[in-house]
Amino acid sequence: MVQKYESPVRIYKYPFELVVAAYERRFPTCPQMPIVLDCEIIEDTLYDNGARRDTKRRCKIAVEAPYLIKKIIGVDVVFFIQKNFLDMKTRTLSIEATNESFATRVEIFEKCRYYAHPENPDWTCFDQTATLDIKNFFGIEHSMEKMGMKQYTQTTLKGKEIIEYFVNELKQEGITHVDRWPAEQTVNSTTATQANTALPEKPPLCRDNSILDADYIAKYLGQLTPLQESKLVQLRKRFEHGTSEHPEPDYQTLLRFLRARDFSIDKATGMLQESLQWRKEHRIDDILSEYKTPAVVEKYFPGGWHHHDKDGRPLYILRLGTMDVKGLLKSVGEDELLKLTLHICEEGLKLMKEATKLFGKPIWNWCLLVDLDGLSMRHLWRPGVKALLRIIETVEKNYPETMGRVLIVRAPRVFPVLWTIVSTFIDENTRSKFLFFGGPDCMHAEDGIEQYIDTDKIPSFLGGSCSPSILTVVESIPAKLYTRCFLSACHCTLIHEGGLVPKHLYKSESIEESNGAIHAHDHHGLYKAVDLKPGQLFELLIRNTDPKSVLTWDFEVLKNDTLFAVYHTEKELEPSGNDDFSSVFDAPDFKEGSNYKKIEQSVKCRPKEGVQGSHEMASTGTYVLQWMCPPSCDGPAQLMYFHEILSSANYKGSMTSLQSGFSSNSLQSR
């Protein structure tokens, strides 16, 4: 059974060179670790005029175990092999230790690293991991595992004390500073400045061929645990022999795919291989240079890059509420809208690299702000939703972990319905990055968007002081002008206002409900079917313990008329039992207006009509969604329904104009 151990990152408030000098004093023995009886150097090699040093030691360790266990194994000491890889240029010391004794029965592998703090060059970081695999140890495997865990924990806790002890010993001898490697002192200030903004995109590995350059990690990748770093290097080795058709992915790409698969190397490999093949088949590597924005997109697509958020992420603004989804889809088609999205994603990857250089820290995702002012039922035109789901699926597969935050602002009542439909197709990790802001004042509300974007970068149409140039539908300006890079010195960007696409620009009238309908099977079984006899009721009881959460519903009547209403009571209700013709409110102790009330007036839904709605659950209690087949119907009613609750933690703001909306064949677009 394999046991894994990992210590938190430890910080020494001393320069790396002084810590290394203290570390060297631990050998061959030190009083704080009496179990180390001796350490003999068996190999010691210098490279690069002394800048790098590889040292191999054989260490004798006293066995700390009960007398009985010592008698069973027949030894009082064991031997370990320790390898040190010191690089004074990169200011890293990597240490590996493996057991030599009982190696066929027990496998111990310990990995430690000292490295300069990524933000304070006068401090030093230390991290440590180890694995213990006891395969067969005289039938006392469990006892040995417990002892191994105890000893490792004790050793880890002593580690910092030992370094502090020898640093103080050096100070007592008058040694308070150790010069950095001389090669660094000859670099002039101009070169040093250039080095800070132009570290190599693909760094060489350190001497043990399993650890990345510490400066490169700090500059381009951010904080990684030793285990994550190890898996990143292993994944890189699987793709290190790139070809002209499949170039070797950079470390940022490898890390994104690893994160998307919870650092499973095999899963990340499969996902990345599929993505690389997809990029080849669709010529994605050439899209930035070859893509030509269609004229109708230039004039009517309301989106563009706009500066950055407070974390340095490139910011993209999409005014979805003013987008004519049907008009764009009928004018350019679903494939062209997908290609536009991919072009934006590729721009985002490029802007992230530029932001990393500009801000001097890893920026490996961007921020999306979606303005929903103007969103209505016409945006729920089902062929449009179908195209959106295809876009989401493609982006999820090929651009994982690129979305750092999604700000949904001025969300109207109809938005939770759209969210209900599309959210099930979004990765759970990505869903957690969505923040919703209802009501017109999304900027100054509690925890408003100014918490995430500087006020002078918030567009004026959202209440900020930035006045982006808004293009009207009569202007014809190339898209490259109004998607101006956010790194530009100009303090305004150009974002199209959108608007209705004239019908004379339509290329196809073939996109109809029958060809693009989203049925239950498109939702992976989320929708449920109900048959109601004349006079029969179906009630869905929802117990709410989260005030300000939002209840959403979407249902489609397949056969015969159906009445729908929503009720609320502060009581905790139970289903009415087997009587399908009675409501939970038919009990004698219920009186409408007294201890329960109708919060959504009854609406009559006809066959082929879809109904979407939502309600902010301002208080706790039980909410009831009620469907009824009128007694006057000549046959049973049939419907498909789905509901979801949007938590108050993710929804910020208020919702008004509470009324259900229809998306029938006659109301799907305007």
C-alpha cells in the first residue's frame, strides 16, 4: 500500500545562498538529528565553472523501532542514498533520497527543494514530498506504515529548526551574507530589466531532469506543489517530440489541461491529444492570421476586448442583451459563429501571454463580462440556444481553464431560465466562476463589479467612468478596430452596440424550430414527463432554506391545455399522497391569503407552447409548482418539465417583473 506525504511550503527569511551554507553544515552529522549516524560522499561533480554541483551521499540511519521489530528485521541501522542538485544560477537546490536497505520490500522516495521566493528574492522557500510503499515486510506492514508516518512528521517539523540553528551558528562566526553567483553580478541593469520581462518560453529542466526552473515557474506558471510540478514535467515528456503538424505544447497549455483533469496525467494526455487533432483538422493555428470577419458580424456583433480586470486578466465584454441571435444565425450560420468564438479564444490566449509580460506574473485565464440588459424571450429562440450549446461544448474541450471569472450583469428575470438550459453543459469548475448581478446598479451594489474591475475601466453604460466608443449599426468599421487590444495605451475601446440584423441580409430561412428543437434527450435526462387526466393535479414541492435564491422552471406542453401556478407557504409540506386530484392546500387548516399565497398567477398553456419563468425566493418555506389539466379537457394533458435553484451565493441583486414567459412557435423571435 502506497502512503503519500506532503508538507506545506516553508519560508525562511534568509537569502537562498545563506540557507544553502547552513544546509551544508548538516553533514556528515548534526545534533538535532541523532538518527543520522554518518553521511559519506560517494560522488561530487562541479559544472559550469562551479555554478552547478551534483552530490551523492550514502547515509547511515539508526532504526527507530520497538525492540521486537528490530529483532524481526535483524538490523539496527539502514542505509539511504541522497542526491543533491545545486544550481546557483537559478538559485535552486533539489534533493532526492531513496532507501538502499530492504529496497525490494520497501520503497521510500523523498523529494525536497529549496528555492528563492518568487516575490521576495531575499527569502527562501522549501517544500517536501515523500512516498512510502511497503510491499512485504515480515507481516508487520501496518506497524511499519504507522512508524514511517510518525518519523516523517517528526523529521519535517525538525527541518526548519535545523536550518535556523545553523544560520545562527554562521552569524556567531560573523557570516551574515553569502554573495550570489558571480555571473549574475556582471549583468548590467538594462539586461536585468529585459530578463525580467523575457524569460524563456520553454525553460531547460534542472539537473535531475524532473524539476522546472524556479524563476520560470514564478514568472509564467504560478505556485505549484512539488507533485503538480512533477506531473507537469511528466506530461511534457509525452509531448516533447513535436512535429510541424503537432507542435509541442507550451507549459501553460500543458498546465491548463492538467488542471482540467485534476492533474491526472492519463486523462490530460487523452484530452490534449484530441484537442491537438481538432486544431489540425480545423486549422486553428492559422485562425488569427487567416480569419476574415464577415461584414454582418462587424456591424452587429456586440462584443470586444476591453482593458483588464484587477487581477490583470484580459477583459472581454459581450452585450448579449442587444444581440440579434436569430439575425446573426440566419445571416452567417452556426459554423461562422463558432469560428468567430474560436477566433476570440485564440486572441485571448495571445493577450494572456502579453499580460504575463506586462504585469510580471502568471496570467493564464481571462475575464468575461456579459451585459444582459435587453435580454428577452427572443433570445431563447431554440436554434440559437442549440448553437450556443455547441459553442460551449467546443470551448470546454479545447480551451480548458481559460475562463478566470464570468461577471453576468444587469440580469433580467428571464436570465435564470437561459442559465437553467445552458449551465448543465458547463463544467462544474467553470460554473463556480460565474457571478450574477441583478438590477440596474451592478457597479455600486454590495460586492458589485467594481470589486473586480477598476472604476476607470468600467464602461459608462454600466455606471463607470470609461467611455468606450459605441458603434451604431450604420457604421462599417473593421472588427480589428473595435476589438482593439486591451494593452493599448488608448483608454477607450470600441464595442458594438448590436441591433436587429435586416432581413435582406439573411442567407437562410431553413433554421426553424423543427430543425433545431431542443427536446428532453438533449438535456441528458434532466427533463421529466408527466401525464395528467382531466382534473388531475401535479405538484412539485421545493423546500427552501436559502433566502434570496432563485427558483427557475422550464416546461413544454405536448398535448392538451394545462394550467400552471406557483404557491408559497412558510410551512414544511409533504406530498398529498395517492389522491392525484387534490392539492396539498386542500387540507382544512390551509386558507389562501392566510397561511399560503399564490405568487405566480395561473397561466393557461396550450399545446406546442414552452413556458419559462423564475422567482426570487425571498423567504424560507415551501414553494409549490402546480400543473393541472382542466376538467373540461377531452383527454389527458402531457408535458415535459425541468426546474433548478440558483443559490444566493452566486446571485447578487434583485429581480423584478415576476411573470412567466412563453416561447411558442409564434413568439420565438421578433
